[in-house]
Amino acid sequence: MVSVPSLATLELTLEGRVLEVALNRPDKINALNALMWQELQTAFEWADQASAARVVILRGEGRHFCAGIDLAMLAGMPGSSEDPARRAETFHQNVRAMHENLMSIERCRKPVLAAIHGYCLGGAVDLISYADMRYGAASAILSIREIDIGMVADVGTLQRLPKLIPEGIVRELAFTGRNMEADEAASVGLFNAVFEDEAQLLDGVRNIAATIAEKSPLAVRGTKEILNFTRDHSVEDGLRYVAAWNAGMLSEQDLKEGLTAQAEKRAPKFSD
């Protein structure tokens, strides 16, 4: 039995090689307080290193996925120095630390599937933009709410959403702060699929995660690496990288098992 980290703001469960990371402040609508930001990094760095975890599901406990950043944390971020420059430096350092917290999701070599129900507001949109895939319940409501409190969204939404959905839609959401419901999120490609309710959402996402968990973990990790690299580089750079990757990382063991399993009409069994 693999022992998963015990955290104050997150509930981690590992079953069948799928790790579930649940935001666990339901009484606060899973608002992201300072500890939760740090524990997200702890959880995903653990997932990256744990061979028993092949896929990660990110979800929220309670009636909603996440209401965004805890406003008490936001109020305390500017710092206490009387010098405006030093306050600005402290704020900058705090935001960069939050970037690192969420970058742990992308840096995690395992695919991360976000399962979203109810509210997904402000910082929660930043959070899901780091995931590999996003799935929603019909109840899901997304909003880039930072504009309504007079600030620029600064933890990934404005950088990542334009790579996921049309830029004009991102600009409209960011300038107006309006709600985007689940069907619209699916129609523009932000959600891979929409399910009727939270129970069906979790069943569906768990089935997808279980399917991925049966694949070669090395090939899955390599695929995520190549996709992330290609997103940020030219096609030619991506082609050169994947050629170099497979030259060094293509597993003879996994390839043999995959081909043998196909010939024998059975499911392959890959090592962690």
C-alpha cells in the first residue's frame, strides 16, 4: 500500500494507479488560501515522483469546484513595508511563488484531468488552465472575475487560455468578467466533455483516467513532454525534439509488450 501525503487543504486518494487531488475547503467554497497554494505544489510534486500514480484527477469537494483566491490572502499580499518599491517587490515575489505553485501541475509528468462542477471563478480558472484536459458538469460556471475587483488576472489565465480557446473569447471573458457556462466552455474547446451532474462527471473522468493508466507510463510521460514543448515552439523544433526524444527514450520493453499484446489479442501490461 502506497502512503499518500496527508495535507490540510487537500484530500489525496490513490486507487488503481489514479491519484485524485481534491480541493478540501468546502465550507469556504474551496477558496485558495496561502496554504492551499503551497499544498498544491506539494501534491503535484509528489504525484510526479510516485510511480504508483500514473494519472491525476483534480476536483473539488462540496457544492462547487473552487471560488478562486481567498480574498483574505489577496488583501495581505502587498506587504507591510512603508517603501512602495519594497512593497512592490514583495508582491512580485508572492505572485511568482504562486506561478511556481501551479507550474507544478504542468511539470508533473503524469496527465492531469480537471473535473469541474459549480463555481470555477477567478484563480480557479488559472488553476484549471494548467491541467492537460478539462471536463465539466452541467452546473459548471467559469468566470475571470479579477476585472471586477480592479486587477489584472496574474497567475496564468491570460497566458494559457489563448492557447486553449479563441483569443477573442478570452478577451471578452477577461474584459467583462461575465459567466461562461458548461455548454459554451465545451463549444469553444475548453471542456473536453460535459456531464449531466457531478456524479456522472466523476464517473466519466475516472473512466478516462483509468484508460490512460493502462498505457505505457513512459510513453504517456513522453507524450505530455512533447505536447508541452510543441505548444511553445515551432513545428520544426517540435519535430526535432520528438526525434531526439524517441532516439533516447523509446522503450524496447514496452514496444515488445505492446506488439505482443496486440498479436495475442489481450491487454498489455506495462511496468511503472
